[in-house]
Amino acid sequence: MTLRRTLTVACVSALGMALMTLPAQAAPGDAVAEGNAGATTIGQTTVPPIAPCSTEGELGATNSEASVPNVVTYSNSKSVCTIDDVGEIATVTVTGGRFRFDALLQYNGPRIRLSSYTAKCETTLDGSKSSFQFSGLSGIKVPSQIPSNYVVTVPGGPDGKPKATVTFNETHAPNPPDGSMTVHLMHIRMFPEGGPTAGDAYIGTVHCSPVS
């Protein structure tokens, strides 16, 4: 069965929002935001981070297509990073067009597709917050509301082990917390419990770290 819908989920680590006014580049001690449209490493196949940006480096990037036949395709990728004139509010927005993941087909697994996606992260005066949305999901099913670190398992691998897990809204934060976070809109793990191959595909990665 094919599932196609648009979903929006937000993770908030602190209340409040400030609007970015003057784009600039971060200085030491400023808030930091960075992101990319995705990256993949499966077996001997590697797709490095696509269209990366950072408030500490390049503030924007685009990529029309990054593709490995029968493995993965990222289309129409774009990232924009900004920081305000006092270095307190940093933002990153990553967008992508059609995403295709075909690496599971040779193992009788599903084709995983997205029509489009957006991942965002923003620092606040007290921490960071993130949100994402996507449309045209097919190959796997998800609920209408997706919590942090929601996992879909693709069953049927060797010895009953999963062929893959797909984690949505995968959120990482340090312990003890310092207000920073890294979020992957989607993270596909191939044969996470062992099998004929291994590797990871990331879609929509953003990171924010508030003023240190």
C-alpha cells in the first residue's frame, strides 16, 4: 500500500522566537547553525553531505542532483544558514525535492520515496528548536503525528533480523544538555542487526548550538 501525505513536526527545547534581521557570518562564541540535504554511506558507496551550509562558513549551497544508480538519489537540494547581527539567533533551512532510496530492492525490500522535504533549526536565547515537514512518502507507513526518534522497521532480513530501520525526527542532544541539538529528518539504517550489507542514509540534517 502506498502512503502519501504531508506531515509537520516540531521539537522545541526552549520557548520564544526572534526574527533574523541581518545575515552575517558567525564569530567565535556566537550561536551556530549548520545543515545539509543528506548523505549516504552503504557498503562501498558514499555520497558526501549534499549542499551543506554553516554560519561559520558557506552560508548557502544548492545541488541539482546527487545519485548512485540502484542506491539513492537526492534532487533539487538547497540549504540556507543565517545569523543575526549580534550573533545570538542562528538559523538553518534545508530543502530537498524528490528523494529515492532503492538500496533495499535487491533484498526484496521496499522503494522508499519522498516528493519533497524541509528541515529547519533555530537557536533561541535559551536553547534551540527544530521542525520538519515532508510530502509524498511511499514504501513505509508513519502516523499523522511523529514524535522524536520514531522508528519504522522493515522486516524480513536473514534469520528474522530487520532489513532496515527508518528513524524519523531523529534528535540528538548532549548529556548534560547545553541547548544544542542535531536532528535528521530521516535516517535509514541497512541491516542494523547484521546482514549482507550495512550502512546509513540521512535525509535533511540540521544542527543548532546557542551562544556559548
